[in-house]
Amino acid sequence: MTATGQTPFDEAIRTLLGEIGEDPDRDGLRRTPQRVQRMYAELTEGYRTDPDALINGACFDVEYDEMVVVRDIEFFSLCEHHLLPFHGRAHVGYLPRGRVIGLSKIPRVVDMYAHRLQVQERMTQQVAAFLMERLEPKGVGCVVEASHLCTMMRGVRKQQAAMVTSSMLGTFRRDGRTRNEFLKLIGH
């Protein structure tokens, strides 16, 4: 708490409001610093997510060696350059090597990395690398498609522009047939 009884975060948001020409003491803005703090805590909860607790023992030994794909995983993130949202869908696949992960865990992995200040390229790599490390599969593929408000609302102001990134590891990188099967399964 500062001498005024407010947290440094409250003071920062009050300063920001003043800098853009608003009155932070105006009726509709008095509690805005607390609301903004709660919002950022929610949008950046990925920093506080324990990967072991997230997986919670949901890796299973299974005699299955065909591709596993979870597609159309919607996500929201914050661009680390402008603190504006970007949102889209992630498509994740892997070729098991005797171990699979519970279905709900893959979207949770996407959310863990999306709920941080991000660039889409890094997020795509992080999701793929995490699954490669934890499952030790033959390979992992991750494709992320997103719209970025930093290019829609400001700067070039292109409403329809979408960014697509991919990370292909193991056999997804080495074997064109595996990569093509994955891309076909996710509709690319």
C-alpha cells in the first residue's frame, strides 16, 4: 500500500487514466483499478499454473500408435508488445509412443501458455515442446491461427488478417507423410 492507501497497481491505473485525459475519481472509474487488476490476474494465470498439477497424472500407457489430434481449441491471449488481445484456435496432434494424455489436458496446456504475455510464434513452440517433453511421443504438431487486435484496431487496421504459425517436432518435421496427415486432419 502507498501513503494514499492504494496499491502500486491502483496508482498505476489511476495515472494511466489521468494520462489519457480521464478523471480517475469519476463515478464510473473509481473502482476501475481493482477491476483491471482482477482482469490481468485472470488473463495471466498461466504464469501461476503448475504444469505437474495441470497434468495431474493423466498420462496413460496405451498400446496405440496412431495419430491423436485435438483441433479447434479456442484461446485468448495478450500480445506482449501492446497488451492487446489476440485470439484464435490451436490444433495439436501427436504420435504416441505407448503413452497418451487425457483429452482435456491438451486444451489446458494451450491455455497455460495463452494466459501469459505472448507472441503467437513462441506460444506455438511452447505447446509443442511441452507435449514432446512430457509424453516423449514420436512427434508433435501444433498449428495456431489467430487474429490480433494490435493489427485490427491500430497500426495497419486490417480486420481480416489472420496469422498462422506452426511447430512440427520429431516425425512431424522429418516425415512429410505424417505432417500432411496432420494438416489434412485439421483441415489444412
